[in-house]
Amino acid sequence: MLCEKVIGKLHDFDMSKKSVEYVDIEWHEAFKKIHKKTTDHGTEIGIRMDDSVLTTGLVQGDVIYEDETTLIVVNTPPCEIIRIFLLPGHEKMAAKVCYEIGNRHAPLFWGAENTFITIYNEPMLVMLQKIHGVKAEKETAKLDFDQRISASIHNHHH
């Protein structure tokens, strides 16, 4: 089966008479046009998106296939992240945090209550922990692509 476009969000569909199958799209795959995947029900699918996926990505809850009995929906599984806290009185360090993360071409997201989130890697965590007035912790969490600050998300590292 071939999925070629996002046809809506899961919450907009009547699921009472349909089976919902989820396909995992990792954060670093979200902006790729072509995938070969298997859903959580074992259905093999091909995904071939147009260029719009390069800016919007495939994100949690995107419906990419519908027929009389089935919906196929994107699931973005949890991944290792760094949650970055600005300590009281050090709010201006947000500029340094954003600069350092951007300088490493890493994705950046808004977190809850004046925090930032980026993808985990050990050198990034160590660097962030050395910034005065900043606390950085490794966690596992689902990324909310609606909270992204970066214009695009890609897997580019120096």
C-alpha cells in the first residue's frame, strides 16, 4: 500500500467503524520524502510524500491513509532529549543556549515553563551543563513538533 499525502489529523476522523494502525516515524525521519515501513498491525506500507514534507514533516497524529475499514496514522515515538532550564536571574542566557544549539545544527523546541528541548547527545549535554545559569538534564520524551523553534529538523552533526 502506498501513502502519498497527509489527509488530516486523527482527531478529525470518525474512528468508530475503523481500525487505526500506527506507523512509527522517528524524529530524524519526519522530513524525509520516502519510507518503507510496517505498521503496528504488521501492514507493510510505502510512503512517498511531495516536497511539502520537507517543511511540515510527518508528525504525531497525521493520517496518511484511509479506506473503508482502516486509518494509518503517524506515531512519533519517544526519544532521548536534553531539557534545558534557565535558572532564576539567568533568563538572558537563553540567547547563548539557542546560539550554541543552532551552531551545532541541532533541532530546538520550546519546552514547558520556560525550558528548551534538543535532541540528546553527550557532547551537547556536557556543553550545556557548562553554561553558567543553565541546568541541562537527559530525559526520554515525545517531541511536540508544534513546539519546534528550528525552521527545519534534520540529522546534521559536526
